[in-house]
Amino acid sequence: MIRFSALLGTLLAVAACGGSAAPSGSASTGPSNQTVQPGAEPSVRTVDFQNFTYDLGSDGTYTVANGMFEFSYDADGNVIPAGAAQPDPDGYVEQGWFQVAAPVYGDVTGDGVEEALIQSELNSGGTGRFSAIAVYGMRDGAPVVIGGIPGGDRGDGGIYDVNVEGGLAIVKRLHSLDEDGACCPSKVQVEHWRWDGSRFVEDESARTMIDNDGPY
């Protein structure tokens, strides 16, 4: 079974429809029809993160279509892509999926340029649903992971929502009380994450806890 704990340390990406940097001495026009000046990075909004390849290192590589990738495992743990034939029709097959939410944009590094916050979730079979947030910026015309915020499994620290407010990443994290169980978290922990110049750190003094009145 795939483990998702290494996501933030190994997450790299290759855009499924990404473009290259504008040639020196020229300008290019992105999908938003905004001109990118010579030497400037294109906006991270030009990247289609809903149709994109996510490399999770030892946790696998997944190319999502409309934000979703579904797959199966054979008895040896090999991934069988959706629609592919099962080598051993009588063998054990475990279903799984990887999905990403729509990007959340904002300048969370204080450099005056927007980043994209990508909330993802991996189910590698069974009941576990492992979440994380990866923050992408543009480097040499391509999207790269510059940092991230760890998640968890459903009510055990799973990411519920993320937004950008005042240059901070505001994260809502599912929190189960002892009587709840991971399936049915009764609380949501609200966290404030800031960029310290090299990584994202939480201001634990700003934590608040609210009731989980959402659909989860």
C-alpha cells in the first residue's frame, strides 16, 4: 500500500499542458491574454493544475484529468491504470485514487507574486484518505513546489480547506475527539501558516477550534 507521508518532501511536478519561458528579447501572451515581458516569469495561473502530472516520489506519479486519477493495484502492488486489463483476472485488486482541489491563489511568500496552493488527497486502498497542501511558484517558466503544509488522514489531521488572507495560508484541519474516530470528526482546527523565507511554519498561538458543521 502506498504511504503518503513523504509527499511534501518529494513532490515534484510536470505540467500536462505547461509552456516554456518566453525567449530572450521577446514577449509572450498566456491564456489570460496578459503579456509576459522579457525575463519575467509567466503567472502561475497559466498552469492547468486540474490536468497535470504530480510526481510523489515513492508514493507514485499521477496525471490527473479534471482533478482526478483513479487506479488499481494488483497482488504485487503494481499500479493498474483505469481501463487497463488486469494481468491476472483472478488476482486480488485494490482500488485507489488521487485527486486535487481547484487551485487557491495568493502571495504567501511576500515577494509580490502569486503562488498556487494545491490541496491533494490520496486513497491507496482501504479507508485512509491522506491529504496535504503543496505550494507552487514559477521558476524558469515552469511550476515548481517551493514548500508545503502537511495534512493527515480524515479526522486525524486531514485538510478540510485552505484560503489566503493577508499573506497567510489559513488552513482548516479536521480534528476528531477521542469519542469521534477518524471517520467522523466533530471539530475543525483553524491554523495560520506563514512563510519564514525557507518554509511554511504555523503560528500555533493563533489556533482556534470550531464545530464541524460541514458535509465531511
